Amino acid sequence: MDELLEILRDLHEDIDFETCETLIDDKILDSFDIVTIIAEIANTFDVKISAEHITPQNFNSAKALYQLIQKLEAEE
Amino acid sequence: MQTHILDYLTDAVRYAPDKTAYSDGTDSLTFREVYEQSRSIGTFLCGNQVGREPVVVFMEKHPKTIAAFYGVISAGAYYVPIDVEMPVERIRLILENVQAGVMICDAGTIETARTFAFQGRIVSYEECCHTDIDEAKLEEIYEASIDTDPIYIVFTSGSTGVPKGVTACHRSVIDYIEHLAEALPFAEDTVFGNQAPLYMDACLRELLLTLKFRATAYLIPRELFLFPVKLVEYLNQYRINTICWVVSALVMISSFDTFQVAVPEYLRLIAFVSEVFPIVQFHKWKEAVPNATYVNLYGPTEATGVCCYYIVDREFQAGDVIPIGRPFRNTQILLLDEQNREAAPGESGEICIRGSSLTLGYYNDLQKTSDSFTQNPLHAHYPERIYRTGDIGRRNDRGELEFVSRKDYQIKHMGHRIELGEIEANVNLVEGVKMAGCVYDKTRSKIVLFYTGTAQPREVTAALRTKVPRYMLPNKIIQMDRIPLTANGKINRLELEKKVQEEKKDNG
């Protein structure tokens, strides 16, 4: 989780990613962030997030995103 | 001969009043509604002594925003679009440049507008879109207008840190739209899926071609560009068949294997603009949507949108360059070498544009205008303006134009035109920064910032966020003990680029 938080903080140092659950709803993340996050996750966790997983629900909080990573890691 | 841009609207209303002109999926306006609301706004403005002057439009991406643009033009004024996406500092510079007397807002922006240092009057769209139309007054303004009068000012990145206001007139826009319409297959059943923000000139093609062909344009909500599957579903839901998008938006879809889940069913014209389309991604599109016509568009804001096009008519292999093709009719491209002579066949030269599609220049900046819009150096017989793009191009063996590189430090990143100098100028304003140098890592599409000083990288980002648009924020920030300089004391970008390459190697 710490590695993921680090990736997110690099994009928006002013957001408390441990508690924020409205990253999409409040338009905090933009399309550039999404592309960057997916690339960084691929580098760090060695999992590939494909289009079907790029949904508002999965990107609305760090927690949801981390659950997605764990799910994808388990599938591999 | 058409000399007024709003003739497109008058004609559309005559033949298809009740057809949907613009929609965002939730709200729609018919041609008649666009016409009537714009005439009300025009009446309101001239009732408030607005003449041939800038009017700021600060509204969200919505069909009404377009009616506001036309309303401003019907009053004989020219619109200056600003947007909630723009950082406050950029908005401040724009407002300071144009010194408008009126700003039109909507319910979502009016509170923000009141926080600006704006001397003029702030009005809401709803307040002026019901004004009783003064036909006689609007007709009088229409009759008095000239096709070299401005219709909009859009702002683009400037290397000194101050954005430049490109000012277009009726003639340049009509020339652009007429010849674009002639070159590509548009029709009454065209359904556009607009991606470009309304504060950029790129949206003109959808806005005006919709009027000209009595077509329909969907303004795709920008948050959909975060979610590729939803985006494709939106295209299918509204049977969108024509898109002109920046390459990064197309790549967003193809690079995440979206096509395994959802495929655009109705697309028949796919135009891409603003960047080089990576061939691998281009192939994914062609495989998923094989029957569409693919078109590469090229052109600077200074020449009103795009001026060159290439309809893909052959296969491209990895490593090939998709050409930018040839100019629209009534526009000529000159390739000029360093001695201002025409480049020999196969040789590269600066892409220079001549024709009626040239805009008027930069608002309130005659100096910068004359630096970029110069006398055609091939003759001195009569005054003739050309626009020097700063892009280097060449003609390939088939005689098609190809984009080669930039002459200066302007880059294309995520579909946006950015001057690295503008980022540096703004970083230099951050407290605790001594000196900044920016380079672009093309292979990874990253803006890399180097700086010296006591400020922490995070502090630099936080400060920058208030000054430049999101897409201009560096993707990587490196603090240094000293910035390498050239012999004449300028920032040594080659040296910085080398450092970027070394870092890549270190990280494997």
C-alpha cells in the first residue's frame, strides 16, 4: 500500500490519499494521472491494468485501487 | 461570397430548425434554440454598449456555451473563452491582456468569476439568454461587419511565460471551414464526437461544420476521456460516426486493450491531430475499425485550426512516418531553409503558411505578431504575410509533406502545445528556486524539470499548479547543485537531455 501511496503522492502532493474516496467524483485525477498511475503500477507491482478495470469505482480511492492490484496479482 | 461566419447558422435554422445541433448527452439545443439564444445574447450585449471588443465567455463544456460564442459574434464583438481547467494565474494574465467589459458565466462558474480581479461586468447566461431580440439592431451590426473583423481570441503557450492571444477573423475561419469541408467527407448525417475543449480553436471544426452540414455534434464530457470503455460505449450510444481527436485520446483507448471489451460501431471518419500517431497504436485502431477513413491533420492555431491533411491510403510499418500530406486548397506551404530560400526536394525547411486562413496575429502584441507573421521572404514586390510555424518539415518522395521536428523548444505533450520556456519562466518565479531548465523526454512522453535552489520538488509542483495548466506540470523534477550552461551562458539543454538518457540507463 505504501508503494501505491507514493505513486499517488508524486502526482498530487496535496491530497490525503489514505482517506480520500472521491478521487474521480471530485475530478482530482485527470486522464494524464490515470495513464501515469497505470504505467507506474505496471513498473512497481508488475500487474497490467486493462481497459475493463479502468472504471470510476476502481480509481476513486487508493484503497479501491490497491484492492484491484491485489486481485490482479492473485489472478496471475 | 460568404463574409460572415453566422451565415452558417442562419442557413441551418432555415433548413433544419428543429434538428439537434449540439448535445452533451444530457442537454441539447436545436439549431433554432442556438439561433434564438444567441440573438438574445447579442441583443443584450449591444444594449449594454458592447461594440467591436472582446467579451469573455467563462462557461462549462455545454451546448449553451456555443450559443454564447455566437451571441458575442452577433453583437459584433469577439469572444475570449476561458475555462475552469485553467489555473488562476493564467486566467489573470488573459483578463489583464484583453481588458474586457463583460464576462458571461454560467451557474457553475459565476462564483469563481467573482473572485477574479475583473473590472468589467459579470453576467450570467440565464440572465441574458431571454432578452427580447432587437432584430433591427442585430441586422444593422451584421450589415456593418467586415470579414477581417475578429471573432475570437484563443490563448496559446508563450515562451516568456505569458500566453499569446491568437486572434481570428471571419475570413480566416470561413476559408478554413470551406476548404476542410471540401477535402473530407462530411454530410447531413454526420454525428460528431467532439473531444477538444471549447477554449481551443480545435473545437471550431465540430462547431461550424455542424452548422454548415446541418449535422449534430456531441460534446463528450471530459471525464469520459479517463475511462476508455465508457468512452467507446458513449460513441456507440449516440451513434457517433466522425471524430477529430488528439492522438493521446485515441491512444488512451487502444493502448489498454479496450477493443477486446468494446469496439466503436459507427465510426466512419477518424481524424487525428496534434501529435505523431505511434504506428503500433494506429494499427490497433485500423484492426478494430477497419472500414473507417483515417486522416492525419496538421496546423497551428495561428493559421486557424488545421491547414494540411493526409487521407491514409496505404499501409505503414513500424518506423514509418504518417505524412501530414498537403495543404487545403487556397493555402500554400513554403518550406524555407536557413537562408530563407525554398528547400530543395527532400531537404527539410521551416514550414511557413500563406493564404487567407492566416489569423490576424497576437492580441495586444504587435511585436510578437511581426516576429512570427513576416513578409514572404521570396519576394519584396508587395506586402504579403506568411506565418512561420517553427516546425521543420520536408517533402517525401511522393511529394507529401512530413513533419520532422521543432526549431525551438516548443513541444507537443498529451495533445497540447507547450513552450518549455513558459514552464521555466514560471518555475523561476517559485520562492527558493534559483534557476530552472526543462527538457522533453520524447520516448517516454515526459516533461523533465531540472532546477537549483532550496525549494523542495513538492513545493515547486505545488507552486506551479497555481500558475500553469495541469498538462504543463513536469512529470519528473530533479534538484541539482548547478545547471549546466553553454559558452554564452544559456541553459545547456543538450547536457540536460544527456542526463535524462543516463538516468534511464541507470534505472534499467
